[in-house]
Amino acid sequence: MGDWWYSQEYLVEFVEAETQAFRREDIERALHGEEVLAWAL
């Protein structure tokens, strides 16, 4: 069992997945970042 898995399972640490496509900061910024105005089409 590696350090990453041990920390997540037994030390109750919320760590990012090693295979995730996007970093947590990127997702937070997309959800709570600047408001984007809709285009007038």
C-alpha cells in the first residue's frame, strides 16, 4: 500500500486522485470564479 492510499484511507486526508483530469483548484475556479455574461445572439 502506497503513501497516497494510506493517507487517504487511514489518516482521513482528502487528497487528489492521481489519475484525475482536472486539479481541484481548476474546478473550484470554474464553479465559483468570475461570472460569465451570456452573449447576445
